[in-house]
Amino acid sequence: MIRAGFPVSVAGHRARNAAQARRVTRFFRSEAGAVLLWVVASVLLAAAVVPWLYLGGKHFAGVVADDAGGLIGWLASASGRAGFGRYYNRCLLLCALVLVPVMMRRMRTLRLERLAAGMALPVRPVQVWWRNAVLWLGGAVIAGGLVWCLGLVLAEVGAFAGSGVKLTFGKALTKAVFPAMGASVVEETVFRGLLLGLWLRVARPWAACLGSSLVFAVMHFLSPAPGYVIADPTSPFAGFELLGAMLLHYTDPRFFVADFLTLAGVGLVLAGARVRTGSLGLSMGLHCGWVAAFKLYHLTHYRLADGPVDPLLVGDSLRSGILPLAMLGITAGLCHLLLRWRHFPDTRN
């Protein structure tokens, strides 16, 4: 009986392997597979390129005069201050944008294959400029207002203290508002416009929102544990050394709860806003409001090491901890009320 059953078990095992191989092949021939390959390729390409970008940035900061003003002076100052991890994060975003045309070409090929097979393509909702303007403004006010209120409460209980920095209108624009607007446009276009949009074609809305939010959090927290130093940032393999240290950082439970889950929650709120409205107006407004309020608050306040609030509740900044995570739930509720008040149609499938 053993001998008689052996060929059957081998055949069944081979059949399961063949079915699994077909599923893997089908996945990588789908738009979701193209997105995954795009993310992996961006991460690896950034690790290979970042040492050269680091060398170029430090050289640029060294040759520009200290009293240089304008955009050149600001860029040189930022290049000189930035560490190797900061260079990697910016290099990752640049590599992702550079590889977008390759992925879009793959998307067009898949689209033609679907059309040739007689499959229906998703219909995009018609965008109205004033509708997106209202959504952007409402999102910015809700997100920025809640972050600032949380900061005021934490300052009142002694978790944060004023830094004494005088914040002028021009400094607020250059240090907070303009960077927030730029980050919201770029990141929302990439993560919620492109990544989530492609994911929605092959998955249910909840799965697409969850997947894109996890990618969003991972790519934002690609940083090693505090105190980790790259021995030689100019080494050709320094980027891969940093990448290994980044992956080890996710094994820290405190980091996972206080930082990673909070940013994943941010991604979920932004993805939900994009799916619910069918546009990027609300998600861009929320993103801009969060970043602007966060930067403005930390320009004028600092975290007290001996404060009464546990670091698990609020970390070194307003973007980490259980309290900021709870604030995201309030933000999502207010956005839901905003959409109901303006009678915006629900575009979820």
C-alpha cells in the first residue's frame, strides 16, 4: 500500500506545486505584481545609488558659500545637515519616480491585454475643481487643527515645552507650509493616486487600502534604530548595509507600536479618503495639514525627557505613540461628517 500510494502522493505534490507556480506567474503578470516589482526595484536601486548621491550632496554643500541665499543656499544647507539615512529616503523617492515610466509601460501592456480579452476596465469618476478645493481645505483644517490641539494639550500637561523660538510668517512658510504642500502633492500622487489606483483594479477596496498603507508606512520608516552609524557612507555597499539595519529595526516592539502603526493608520485614513471621494483633494489636504502643523509645532516646542506622559503614549514627536493614533480615529470621523455634510457621493465599489 505504501508503494501504491507513493506515486499518487508525488503526483499530488507536483500538481500542488504546479498550481502554486501558476498563481505566482499570474500574480506577476497582474498590475499588483507590477506594483510589487516597482517597490522592490525602487528600494534596491536606491540602496545602490545613495552612496553617490551622498558624496555629491556633501561636495555641493562644501563648495557653496555659507552666506549663499535663495534656493541654492537652502539646498546646500540641507545637503550639509542631512545624514546618510535622510539621503536614502530622498533617493528612494527619486528612484521610485524614475521607475514610474517603466511601470506605466507595463500597465499599458496589461491594459491592452485586458481589452483584447474583452475584460471591462474601471470607469474613472469625473473630477470637479471646486469639489477638490473644498475637500483640500476641509482636510487641511481638520488634520492641522487636531494636531495642533493635541500639541497644546500635551504642552499643558508637561509633556512638551516651548522652545522660545520666534516664528515669523516667512519662516513658517519656508519651514512648514511650502514643504508640507510639496510633500502632500508628491506623496499623494505616488501612493494614493498611482499605487492605490493600480491596487484597486485587482483587489477589493479594503485590501487595496491596507496594502498601500503598509507600503506607505514601510517606505517612510526605512531607517535604522537610533544610534546606528554607517561605518563608511561612501562605500559602494553602504546603501545595502543601511537597508539591512532598517529591516532589523522592525523587530523592535516599541518602534512597531509607537511609530509604524501610527503611520500605517495615517496611510489608511488617506487611502480611505481617496477611495471614498474618488479624488486626491481630501487626501492632499489631510496630508498637508498634518505635515504643516507637525513642523510648526516642533519648531516652537520640544519633548521633555522627564515629562509625565509615557513614551508609548507619545514618542519624541506628535507622529508617534498611542495618542496620535487615537487622534487619527477622530480625524477619520470628522472627515466622514464632512463628506456627509457636503453630500459627496461614495465612490467605493
